[in-house]
Amino acid sequence: MIAANIVLADKYAYLNPVFTRCYQWLASHDIVAMADGTYEICEQAHAIVQRYQTLPESACRFEAHFENIDIQYVAAGVESFGVCAVQGLRVSEERRDEDVVFFDKPEHWDQVVLSAGKFCLLTPEEAHQPRVCYQDQLSDVTKVVIKIKI
């Protein structure tokens, strides 16, 4: 997992040229002004702009993906974000056609706070629990989830 402010994204461009294109796409768009929906970035990546209100931790599930790396970028609002390794987790639901697997709540996990301008990069080996209220405070969030096909 990589979690950082978007102004540091160029630092991680060594991963693959597709990542550079994704970071450039984020930097060149006013996400808050964009309509919710899916936007193509390149052949290997697309962005999903979404708006929602955060939820109590008990209402959010841990998930991972089989075929995509996620870059989750918060453009407005704040959310808490659980992260842990997939290894050893118990699967509660699997939707291969939607590229998502859900897990029972793990015993241990790390917490990342994503506020406006921050992103988190997650591989298929990392489960994540998005949309959680930070310090039990509801927040209206505008977020982009970039899916990079692996």
C-alpha cells in the first residue's frame, strides 16, 4: 500500500507508465466539478467518480479485487480507511464477475485517513475497508477510484 498526498504522486511514477497517466489524469481534472460516472484514462485504466456519505465502521466491509490495482483518491471530505493483508482472511462473499471479494472483519488492521488531496494505492493482496466515518463524524465525500488492470 502507498498512501500519500497527491502532490507526491510523481514520486511513485516508477511503478509503471500507466500510473503516471493516472496521476496526470487526477491532476488535470477538477474532480469536485465532475459528474459521477466512469471515465476512461487509457486502455489499462479507468476512473470512477463517486459521491457518498461515510458510514459507521460496523456498516463497512473489507474487500479486495482479483484483476485490478486501486488508486483511491479523495477530492473532498474525509474518510477513515481500513487496510490489511488478504492472506489469512475469511471470505464472506465473492463476485468474480464484478472483480470483488468481501471478507469477514479481520482481527487486526491498519487505519489510514484519506482527506482532500490524499490517495491510497492498493494491490489485490491488500484488503481495504473504504467509506468509514473518521472519528465517528459523518462526512460527504467526493472520491475517484481508479482501476488499473493487471
